[in-house]
Amino acid sequence: MGTGCLTDDEARWLMRLLHSRPKNGQLDQFAMPDPVHNALVEKGLMHWRRGKMEITLDGIREIGRRRPLEE
């Protein structure tokens, strides 16, 4: 898909989701605001799988296109 239309807020949350993937079985739990969640799902950049939020390959590509954001 590759939207190129991420807001800074959406990009920050998408990056946080990317970095929350478990490395040693530990999963970072956080509550993404509903408007951001809905926008990222609509854009095909994240989805729910087996009860967990996951970034899609398109989401990873989108983050790769953006300049790193400071939190």
C-alpha cells in the first residue's frame, strides 16, 4: 500500500509498535489512542493477529521511508 501520508503521531505509534515486538518473550504493553489505531488499520499498516497488534510489512516499509522521529 505505502501511504506516505502518516502524521507524526501515527509514525511515532507505528515505530513504538515496531519496537514492541518481543525479543525474549517480553511484550511491551501500551494503549494506542483509538483514532491512531483506526487510521493505521485503515491504511493497512497494522493489524490484529492472534489477539496482538502487529505491524504489517507495509508498516515496516513506511517507517523505513521516514526520517527517525525523536519522542
